[in-house]
Amino acid sequence: MTIESSPSLFDIAPSLAMEGEDRTPLLPVRHPNQDLFICDVLDAIPKDDMASMEHPVFSLSTKPDTRMRRYEHNGNIIEIIPSGKGLATIHDKDILIYCISQLVAKMNHGEQPGRTLRLQAYDMLVATNRQTSGAGYRLLTDALTRLRGTTVRTNIQTGGIEETRIFGLIEEARITRKTFDGRMLDLEITLSEWVYRSVISKNVLTLHRDYFRLRKPFERRMYELARKHCGMKDEWKIGLELLQKKCGSNSPLRVFRSLVKKVCAHDTSHAHFPDYAITMADDIILFRNRLSLNTKADVIVPVRDAPYIDPETMHDAKTVAPGYDIYALHDEWVSWWHDMGKPELKSPAGAFIGFCKKRHERSPIR
DNA sequence: GTATAACTGATGCTACCACT
DNA sequence: AGTGGTAGCATCAGTTATAC
């Protein structure tokens, strides 16, 4: 899998303020302009076709989930063993996503980052759209405990030799606290070899900025799946039962169905789901790429009709045009490209960077 | 800007209930 | 017996007021 660029959909999926009774409100945006990446950790397992299957590693439940999960495929086994504190939840994954994004950002600057990251707890909380209260920090330590405690065991058979690997999602976390005034927490997280390798080999996908604003855990999981399977394609279909499996939901199918139904209904009326529109009919869930929907054909340009801009370039664009919403700039640039009659570009990346640079020089945002 | 406590509200899952 | 709905549980998330 390779990196894909993330389109901006703020125009079609507007942030919704609180409203009326029927709502699954998106959480408020606390920290704009942050690029976030995700890596499907299981993709990092070498030499087997299991990597292409998704197995839910993270719990959707809010209650501690201490059940072991076991997946078997062609004689290969993956087991996910929670600690006494329970399986890492999809919210705990936020922390991983943040760490991964930090790594990718460093790599995009040409650095070769190590496995250990040093962070300010506050930055992380803000970036992952969490509260920065005492509870926020307490939850952070709980989350790190769960990440550390969740064990993954795999056996991979290649050429008659069986290799078993046992590891956690993170290797170590250290929290340093200045107690005299109770402020400032330093955080040191060592990623597991597994996650690290996945990032280094760029098995990452960009996430929509609204990902962290999805409140329902299984909604987040659905987005991840759609991101991975639908990607830039027009649409992607999946049966309810399989979706539940891939989500890792433990509810009975009928309860899961009603949950999905609610999400679909809300998306139809409010278009809150990032990047993709979801509908369900006869237990088939259909994800349609919003960019292809042409709901606002005069404003939104279908993505397949735009020069490809890779995430690195998007990142560079941010540095040449600081303060700008680069996704909005990208949209603008694509419309300009259409207005020009879609000229063939020798280097779309260079052209886009040039566009951003010019914009910044003309009217810099202070 | 950073941190806390106390409160309100939302979550997935389970157990239970009412119906064919 | 099978189906679908939902109240309640343990937990997490958001808001407000307050402090430095």
C-alpha cells in the first residue's frame, strides 16, 4: 500500500454545530491544520497475505474488554491478548496515530527518526481533540497502560519454518511530571518495532481532519475501513456481517445493524461522515466518495480529474504558505487548472508548490 | 495557557422485554 | 423459537466554574 493524498471536504461536510434533537454531533475542532496519518499496524507483518486482511486490534467498547481475539488464515494465526486493564480502545489509538504522524512529519523533513518520541502531553491532547483537564491526563496514562499491555502474537510460516512473534503496541512510555506547580507533562513513548517499521516503510494513510471529531468508536473504524478500501475510488460496498467482523464489534448483528442504520440516517441528513457518504440497503453498506458525488458540481472537482499531489508535497505546501489551509489552496489550484483547460503538467507537485508560494508572497497570513 | 473538580450527557454492549 | 427493541451498566467525553 502506498500513501494517498487526502482531499479536503470541508465544503461538503461542514462542521456541524449543536442542533436540534437528532444528532450525533461532531466534536468541536480544537486544533486545526494538523496532518494526521494512520498505519494499519497489521500491515507491517512481513511475508504473508494476512497483512492485506484487516483484523480489529482495538476495542470499540467503553468497558474494559478482556477477551482474547484469535484470527486464523491459511495456517497463520494472529492473537490479540489484552492485559488486565483491557484491550486498547480505538481512543487509545489516537495516541498511536499522533506518534505516527510525528514520525511521518520528521521523515518528510528528511530526517531518519528513531523509535522513541519525546512529546508534550498537552500538544498530544490538543492534537487528538481531547480535553486538557486532569481527567484528560489520567485517561492518557490509562490509555498508555492499555497500549503497553495489549499483546499481539503471530506465527508466520514461510518455507517450512515457523516464526512466532510476541509484542505490544508500544514498547515503553515514560511520563515526567513537574509536581511543584502541577504543570507541564513530558511524555516519552517508544513505539514497538512493528509499528515503527510500518511507518518507516510508509504503510500509512492520511486521515481526514474530522476523524478525531467522530465520536462513535465504530464510526471511526468504519472510516478507517472506507479510507483503506474505498480510497480514491468512487464507491465501495460491504456486507453488514463482514463489516461487523472488520469493525470488531461484539454486539449481536441486529444491534449492530441498528447502530449502522443510525449512522447512515444521520449521514444522509447531515453529511457528517468525512470523505464518504454512507447508505445501507438490504444489509449492504455502500460508501460513496463525496468527491465523485458531484453534489456541488460547480464547486467540487472530481478528484480523478486532478493532477496527483502526494502527501509530502501537501506538507511542503504548508511550509511555503504558512497559515493557509492547504486543502483549500489545493481545491483552488485544481479549479484554476481546470480553468486553464487542464494543461499537461511536467511536475504537478512543483506547479502546486509554486502556486502556494505565489499566494503566500502576495498575501501572507500573519 | 495550563490544570482541577463537579457535573451532564453519550457510548457499546448486555440482559431483558414484548411481539410474532 | 425466533426477532427486534431498549433500559441499564460501566465508562468515557464535554461543559462550566475556578485558580494561578
